[in-house]
Amino acid sequence: MPMLIGIDVGGTNLRLGVVEIDAAGLVKPRLLEEMRFQADFSSLCQLHQQAPELAWQQILSTIAKAIHTVATKYPEVSAVGIGFPGFIAPDTQQILQSPNFPGLCNVDLSADLSALIGLPVITENDALAAAYGEYVMHPERISNLIYIGLGTGVGGGLILNGQPFQGQHGVAMEVGHIIVQENGRRCGCGNSGCMEQYASASGVAISYFDATQQQRSAADIARLAESGNELATAAYTLAGKSLAQALAHILKVVDVSEVIIGGGMSGAWALLAPSFQQQLDQDLIPALRGAVNVRVSTMGDRAGIVGAAMLASRLTYADSVMRGDPHMQQRLA
């Protein structure tokens, strides 16, 4: 069976997986192995803001080395799919901008990386890749869904009738940049008051710092909140409220009944849920109250890996059709 590499690029690490797919499309994809590599890209980009090309070359080199490590073990791999945090042009796959990676504008990860590793590469927004991963593992019951990933930032992905929706300019479902606080915190996208400045891991850390003048990670703050620390609890309360404010507006525009919450900070959902549900019930129009199923992903990091790999399968799909593969020609027919 064909094998693909799926990659989920985060601010501080790379998650890679080898995914085996059924060429006939009759069996769900299978994640054979998952690996994690340390790669603090966010700090790297901040360090080289005056020389973004240097940061870009180091990012390419780091990803290429990780792929080489995996591909050496699985020589059958035929393509690579990458979920990257940023605005991805749907026609060229160029990374137009990445708010969490300052200085990276109009770079072509697919072409540059493919030249290094000798395999076809497809790049997509990380949250959209995760949304697609959620869909392909549950196509029998979910054909329309919203995915929201809570991590260093907040990303969103939309699946409509089983297809990932990018938008005409590649910025569909950039939910983290919905403004929830007028004249609020400055965001990497250039605006102020964006939801991800409050509902992400970094947003929680900022909220706690504003209240205490203490630098702590979102994970540390979660532990404090669980032990009853009121200021830590307040940081997560604000995060849940801000997330619900944005989601209520999204649901008024994109009427789906399934919302999946993923990303590293979804592990603290119990701290977010009370203020989230209260605000969502308040802000939703009456017709949608009680009609939307919001749940935490059961796939964890695997959603982005599987989704990216399955997007890469489109590259092998097109190639197989051109070469006359009977399985692919049957699917096309």
C-alpha cells in the first residue's frame, strides 16, 4: 500500500507520521509511526527578523533532516504533506504570511523542500490539515465540520461536503484573528484584540502575566487553576469566553452542527468549558442553541499528521492516474 509522510509544524516542534493508505480508497488510512522533533521555529524567526532568509533556510534544513530520518526507515514513502501555521495561497501553495513566524512572507515551502528531499510536497494550513484528518477518519458520520486548534495561536479549518475549504485567498477560517476585544492586545497579524491573543496558550500566559507580573506557561497556569488559584482560573475563563464569542459568529455564517476542538491546549478543556458554554449559549442565535455538538478531538496530534498525509495523497493520486493505475482510474470514473 502507498505510504506518505504527514507533518504538523508547530511553534516549538515538528510532529511527523508515516501514513499507509489504501489506493482504492476502501480502507481508512493507518498511522504506522509517529515521531516528534524539537524545532523552536518561533524563536528562530524572532532572532532573524532582520534576515528572514537565514531563518527560512534553517527551517527548511530542519524539516528536511527530519524527513530524511523517517524516509530512511520507510523508503516506500512517495510524497509529503505539511500542515503549516499561516496563510497559504490555494493556487501556488506559497506561505503568504505566518503571524506566529515573523518575517516569513511569500515563501514556497513545497517547492523549496521538494528540491531538497526529492519528493513531491504539498503545503496546507495546519488547522485545515487537522480538520481534514478528523474527517477522513470519520467520513461515515461527519461531512461538514469546523475544527479549531488551540495551541501557540488559534487556527481553524472547515470541511464542507467532505472537502477542505481554503477560500479564494487561502485565509478561510482564520478564526484566531476574529476580533473579540476592541482596542485589545496587539496581534502578530497586525490587528488588535484578536481572539488568539486571549484563547491560545500564549494568550493565557499573557492574561496571567498581566494579573501577576509572573511569566508562566499555559500548562503551569492550568495546574495552578486546578489547585484553586483564582488568577490562573481567570486566565482560562477569559480564554473560554473569547473562544465562544468568536465561534458564535462563525456558526451564524457557516451553519454546521459539528465543532471539534483540538491542539495542545484542548487538554485543559475542563478549565475552558464553563465560561465557553455560558458565552456560547448567550451569543448564539436561538435557532442554533442546542443544535451544535462541540467536542474535544480524540485524535490529538494525529489529526494534523493524518490530514497532511491525506492531502499529499492527492499528489500520488494525480500521478497514478497519469500512469494508468487501474485503482485510481476506477475512482476517477
